[in-house]
Amino acid sequence: MNKQITLTHEGKTYTLEFTRATAGDFIRQGFGITDIYDKAPIAMIPFIHCAFKSKQSQMSKAKVEEIYDSFSDKQKPKFVAALVSMFTDTYTSLIGDEKGSDEGNVTWEQNWDGE
């Protein structure tokens, strides 16, 4: 199960989550995870919007920006860090983790020397 964030804004509860599809949506817009910090003025709202899209597919970017702007300055870094953690977990599920277990998974081998 993917990590999720639940938040309430103006009495409405929203669930945020990154799936492979919504993480891919962010990347297809030309962004990478470091852009959250390096290009925050143009990358932050699309990033958050993608997290909303998995459960609220019709959510507008304007509404996402309204919700994000309602966070206090103290809450924003923690919220963004949680989103980055969610995104990273989704990304890692695609590329794998060398520390993971191979038990019960597909096996494979290459027919050439080297990496």
C-alpha cells in the first residue's frame, strides 16, 4: 500500500497519494524531484497537484494552490517533506532497492560479462 496523507480544508477531507501514474504525470511535465526545491515557484503546485490526482482526479491546480497557501509557514516544510517521501517510495518501487529481498520474485541472468 502506498503512503497517504489525509488533510482537511474548509471541512472537506482529501487524501493525497503518489501512484506510478501520478508520479509519472509529474515527470512528464518536465520536472524531477529536485525541482521541488530548485524550481519551487514553478514546480511546487504541479507536484502537489499530482499527489491529489490519485484520489481527486478532477481537482484543479487553483484549488491545490488555495489549499497549499492555507498551510502555515511552519507546516509547509513538513508537508513537502512528507510528499517527497511518498514520491520517493513510489519511484523506488519502479527502479528497485538493492537492499530488498529476492525471495518469491522473478529470477534472471545476463549472458555477457560485466555490468
